Amino acid sequence: MHRVALFLCALLTALTVPLPMEAADAVPLQPAHPTQIDWNLTPQQITSTCTAQIAAFDAAVKRIMATQGPRTFQNTLLPLENAESDLNDRLVAEGFLFNMAIDKPVRDASDRCNIAQSDYFAAFGARPDVYRALMEVQRSGTARTDADKKLLEYYLVSARQSGAGLSAAKRQSFVALSNKLTALGSKWEETLNNDATTLNVTAEQAQSLPPGFVKAMTHNADGTYTVKVDESTVTPFLQNEHDAAARKAYYVAYNNRALPNVAVLENAIRVRYQLARLLGYDSWAAYKLADRMAKTPERVLSFERSLDAKLMPQAKRDLAGLAQLKAQDTGNANATIDPWDVTYYNNQLIKTKYSVDNEEVRQYFPVNVVVDRIMNLYHNILGVTFVKVPNPKAWAPDVISYNVFDTKSGKFIGTTYFDLYPRPGKFSHFANWPLLPARKLPDGMYRPPVTAILGNWPRPAPGSPALLSHEDVITFFHEFGHNLAALLGTAPYETLSGGFRQDFVEAPSQMLENFMWQPSILKQVSSNVTTGAPLPDDLIAKMVAARYVDEAYFTTGQIKLGMVDMTYHSSGPKVDTTAVWAQISSQYTPLAMVPGTHPQASFGHLFGYDAGYYSYLWALVYAQDMFTAFEDGGLENPAVGLRYRRTILEPARTYEPDTEVREFLGRPMNTDAFYKQFETAPDPKATPNG
């Protein structure tokens, strides 16, 4: 029943200037009383506090279970929720530092604290006495509000999914396997975070790379350059590296990162299968989807196969168009596209046919200007104001923080942190973490939320401004959407205000990505690093025209990842993860898997989004339909933004996604907008306006 809040997505950037409120909105801000968190802990402090707080929670549970008389929401479930929320509040730093603390001993102590909590809650979640007490609460009818009823439902489902309904012997096995899975997850993350793969390239090979990128690489005495192979470098390298041998070397290295994780993953799949079977499910996928919108693996696979069948012909045409470019580039009329070619020739296609040079576009997106203006855009749409926190005393010197206020009332909402650049041992992807969701305390007071985004952008070369690609800007807007969802939830319980069902959680932020393709919005957020001028109209028109270039091919890649994940977790206890990846790639995408690579070892979503990666495409169906409300009502119409905030963000998990979307749109969700985006994909053989 322990909550592990994960919003794994994309990235963030440096926020450096407080956002001034417009004169019309200049309501005096109320005093901010942020939740106080001490991030500068020693390993000893982490260990002792972790042990003490778990013991305090256990003592609270004993008091609750000793309650005499009929079980009610007020005397059983509410105290349990408050006790667990207290634990989350008191161990937020102790648990989170594993992801980003500078010192390895601190990360290790935090990891041990997380394992201790997970082990404790594996046993607690399986307690039959707690489960019986919750069922008595249900029979009592004392959960009366919508939030109370949803909280009870969540706890009951969680208890059943945690083995509380099993026999004593099976419960014991379930808890032991759960603890083993926790240890495997910790090992997986540690291996990925500490991967140090690099690649050497010659001076000649480096010539086609952006000057700023080369400047930031390690310059070796023999005239070569060393590039770190990770998510911060993969796109700029593969987009710009002209030498096919260097592209291939990078691609193979990138897809062999964290190689020991193959064994970790296959062991985890085996343990997950055993856990699911103990609970009476056919597979881990069936177990995980039982409490999701999709409900069954069969429904997910049907959705993905149907979409893939529609997109595969266009995906093959996409690659044929790229092959033509390669033939022209290499002089080989029979040239075919290899996996390490796709990003490069897609970039060349956009540069040549659509006259969009990503390096030119970067000049219009200096980090500080872009982020301030995106903050202003959210200020206008959602009615929030950001004020920089001086000297936030966070976990690293370059972490920045903002307090967030409701613009109309001036009321303090919460605090957010941003940690944007890589460090050794740091969380290796990009993710928004709702560290402490909003909460109503037992005394009736409001405990403000705290959020953080960890990012891994390559640090700019000394003396050079940090510039973003348009893709970076889109992803930033998406991530900021997650961040604000975590801040603006107003359900009275942490369990409900911290997010949505996993196969809907991406939809609100995916919906917001569409803003970054609207010409009027692009004008607002862009500013040439030298002249200060916004993106010119003709360049914006070209960018928009190229939006869906090769969309079918890249979507089949997303389908592949979802199907690989679902197949891993629907195929029994023993899975050859490399063979499955190869088979799915050959069947559902136009390009086969490269022999000798092991991309599954660094596919981070396989822990946290296991049997859940499908949700990115699943949620996109909802996202594109929700955006029609802004298209129809006005992109910056505060009335539409307020309705979105009130009906989607604030209730969070209090209601089912279909109910919230219907309330926002004024009608049930439909798939028209989702499929329309594929219909607008350009023919690779046509002119941009053909």
C-alpha cells in the first residue's frame, strides 16, 4: 500500500528570473510558508531517521488496529492515511536523495532507506487484519464524500494486490518475492545511473557536429574527442554526425549501456510472474492492468496492433524517403537505411525539403528566456505565479527553486525544485517527482506540496549560452505540465492528490505539447540569442509543415516499446528479452534490431512502467481530444485554462479519467483528433506544400 510516485518523462531547464505579474493580475501575494525539508543529511542521519520513522508508523498502526468498536472511515482509514502521509512527509529527503545526492555514501544510505520502506510495506500491505478492517469500513458506509469513497477503494484494491487476501503460506511467499523485486529494482537503477559509457571520435568525424557540442566534449592529447554516451548526447550526435561508422559506433554503444541489467531484468520478470500467479493472475501484465483503464493485456495489444497495421505502410514510405536522401549523399543508388541512419537523415530531410535547420532554430531558444516565457504562458493559462527562492539550500549548488502562488487570490500553493544537469551517480533520465502531494492535515491545516524535476541536459561549454532545440522546448512544456499537475492537486489526501491512473497520467502533459506548435505561442517563447528577435514567420511555417515528418515511423517505434514491455510481462517466467525485442522489432517496425545490441538494459521504464509503457500512446488518445477544447475556446483563454485546472488537475485521482475528461470537454472522449494527426503526415516524396 506504500505509494511510490513516479512521473517518468522528459526534461527541464534553468529557471533564473522571477516572473513579474502583469498589472491587471497584481494581487498582493500572501506570505509563503513552504514545507521545510532538510536536504543536507549525513548517511548516519538518514539511517537513524528512517529506522525511527518506520517504527513510528508501525506504532501508529498498532494503535489504530487496537481500536475498539465498529470500524469506520474516521477511526480506521483516515488515521491510516494520516500515518502513512506522516511517514512520507518525514522521510521525503531520506528517500529521494538516492536519485541525486552528490556523495555516494548519502545515495547508498538513501537507497537502503527506500529498500527498508519497501520491505516494510510489502509485509504491511499483505496484512489480513488490516484488510479485514478496511472491508469493515466499507460495510459501515461511513466513507461518504467522493474523496473518502475513492480513498477507500484505493486502499482495498492495494491490499488485495499486495496479497492481503492470501493464505498465510502464500502471503509469506508474496512478501519475500516483493522484497526480492525491490532489491532488483534498486540494482537496476544503480547500474543505469552509474553507467559511464563513452565513445572516441576523430577530429574529422567531429567536424559535422555543432561547434558548441564539440567544445563541451573532452579534448584528448592525440587530437581525438571523447563523448559521453547517454540521453543528453544521443540526439545532437546522431542528428549531426555525417560519418556513418561513427554513427554506428555511437548507436551500438548507446544500445549496450548498463549491460548487466539484462540479467537483472530477466530475473525481475521471473519474480513478477511468480507474484502475479500467487494472486491468481495469468501474468504480471494481467495483474498490473486489473486496476487500470485498459483492464486487460489483450485490449492493449489489440489497440497497438490495430494502430501499427494502419501506420506500417506509411512508416515504410517514411524510410524510403530517407533512403533516397542517403543515396544522394553516398552516391549509392541502392542505399538502404540502417537504424543509426534514421535520426541523421530525418534531420537532413527537415533541413533540405523543409528548410528547417535545427541549429538555426536553437539560436531562438536560449534557456533563460524560453523558460521565463513559458512560465508566463502557464501564468496566463492556469493562473499561477512563480517567485524564485533565493538560496534554496537544496542538495546541490546549482539546484534552483520557485514558490508558486495562485495569481487571483495571492494564496501560496507550493514549492518546486529543478536539478537540470548530469552528475556522477545521478538519476539518468528526466522525471518530475511529486515528492509531497498536497495534504489536509489532521488539524485542518493545509500542508503545501513539494515537487522536483531531475534533468540531464548536457552542460553548455564555458562562456557559451545554453540553447534549446524545439524538441527540448516541447518536452520542457510537457514536463512543466506534470510539475503543475503535482502542485495544483487539491484532493484532501496525499494518496489522491498525487496523480492519476498510470495509463492517464501522461495525457494532461501530452495535451499541452500541442501549444508548442502554435505560431502565436512560438512567437511568444522565442528570442534570438543575439538579436532578441522572435522566430520569423517563414521559419515557423516551415517548422509546422515538418511537424509530422516521419511520424508514422517514429510511432511504430513507440508501439514496439509498448509491445515489448507487454510481451515481456505476458509470456511466463522465463523470457529471452533480447530475442523478444528482435522479434517485435521485425514484426511491427520497418527496421530489424541490430545484432549484438541490448537496448532493453537501458530502457528505464521497465522498472516503474513495467507492463505500462503502452500508456504513452493510450493517453495520447485522450490528450489530443482534450486539446480541442483549447483550439475551440482559445489557446490562452483563461476560462478554458481554469476549467482544465478545476476539472482535470485539481481533483486528480478523486474521479476516474473518463469522468474528468467528460466534465472538461462537455462530452465523452472520442478518437477523432488522435487519428487526424496521422492523416496529416506528409508524403515523403511530395514537396512541403504538395
